[in-house]
Amino acid sequence: MTLVQLKHLIELATSGSFSQAASKLYLTQPALSRSIKALEDELGQPLFDRVGRKNELTAFGAHIVQRARVLVDEANELRQTSLQLKKGEIGQFRIGLGSGPGAMLMTPLLMMMATEHPQAHIDISRGSTALLVQALRERTLDALVLDIRSLKPATDLKIEAMQEMKGTFMCSRGHPLAKNRKVSFAQLRDYPIASTPLSDEVARLLIEKFGAEAHPDTLVNLRCEEISSLLDVARTSDAIVLAIRASAPDLVEIDLSPALNANARFGLITMASRTEPPLLSKVRALMQQVMKD
């Protein structure tokens, strides 16, 4: 028994005529007759009483047609649901954002979902790279946006490099160092340094540029996962924040000598064995639009 046979049955029951039903179904009359006969043979009872040119449903046939309409309607609903899920119009999308992407992407992503996909559900998680990757592997998240240099290579992860963005030391416009043309690392250390947890690659670069005192464990006084909180601290105090330049256009980039010349490399991370979530293409496009210097 197939949905096609059930559709043939419904059309014949509606018209009562093999010739009319075959015409509407774009079938030959013998082909429709074979389809109905095969269905009757499978069900074990006649579905129609054939009286002259009239085809009337048997009592059994009337019951089967009623059930067939429900099944065909549900199949059509399932097909429509599949299209909506594919377009991201409905369904659930669970994404984890690292600190930098969280500052740049979270509000635009929520706005896009509210305006373009109001019937869909999105859950955004924040946290350390290790915890987010664990959640992805446990299938409680569908995708991550992270600084991919903080990831350890793994065969089960699909890593798609997307954007590189400049990282720098920043301070408020009223900060004592804001107008200095050249600032030494020693001058920088006179003030509290705020940062999210830094990757091994950034730590290596800091030490290479400024010596052992630049190791994040020594350098950073104020550390947390939420970059937005650290930016607020820098705006209202003499703290200096190390972050993505584009995350705080209102802050002043410190003219450090030697220059830091550090970039974050952001990417999309999914499980290699899983089918890509429908909404991921929208996130990819939004990253290209929003996450740029």
C-alpha cells in the first residue's frame, strides 16, 4: 500500500468515475483500475461496487477512504513541515558562542530570528571553549562560533574558518594613556588588564612580543567569559581591555610599541557526522555581514 494508491482511491471516491478520476490523476484508465485492484487485493475486500458506469463505495470502502484522507493529509502536512524546517521557518536551533562572537553576533542573531524566523526557536549558550565543545559532542548544541585557534584538532569536529578580526588593547577616551602616541608595555602594566580567557596561540604571541610578564596568567587582572562586562568596566574605569577591536568602537585603541599585531580567527564548528542544521546557512551569512573590522 502506498500514498499514491490512497490518492487514487480518494480521487475515484470523489468523482465516482474511473475515466474522470484517471483524467485528473494524469493516468490511463487501465492504470487506475490496476492500482485500485491491487489495493483491494492487499486489503482483502472490495472497495467499490461497480453498477454500470457508477462506482459506489462499499461500507468497507467508505471507512478506508475516511482513513486514507487522514493519512494523505498528514503526509502533506509532513511535507510542508519539512519545507519549513529546511527554510528555517520553524524548528529549534541551538548555538554556542565564544566571548568574541558573543559580543559581535548575539544581538544581530536574535534580531534576525525575531524578524525573519518568528516561529522558530533559538537557544544561545555562552561559556568556555571546553564546555561548549563538550555540549556540541553531547548533542545539546547544534553548532558553535569560536576563535578556532583555541580548539584542539579533532577528527569528529568540522571546523569552517570564517573571519579574521583584529585584537588589540583598548581603553576609555578619558584614560591617561588614550592620547599617548606610543605606549610601552611597562606603561600598560600600570593599569588593570581585562580579558576573556586567551588561547595558547595568543599567549605565545604576547610572550614573544613582550616577554614572560605578558603571559595571560600574570598579565590579566580581570578575567571572565563575558566580554560585554569587561568592556563596560573599561568604559567606566582605568582598566585596559584586550579584545576584538570591532567589539567596542567607542573605546580607544592603545598605540602600543611594539605593536601587538594579533588577530582572532573565528569559525563555525559542527560535528562532522551530523547533517548541517537548516539555519546554519543564515548564521554563516550573518557572520560575514557583521563580524568584520
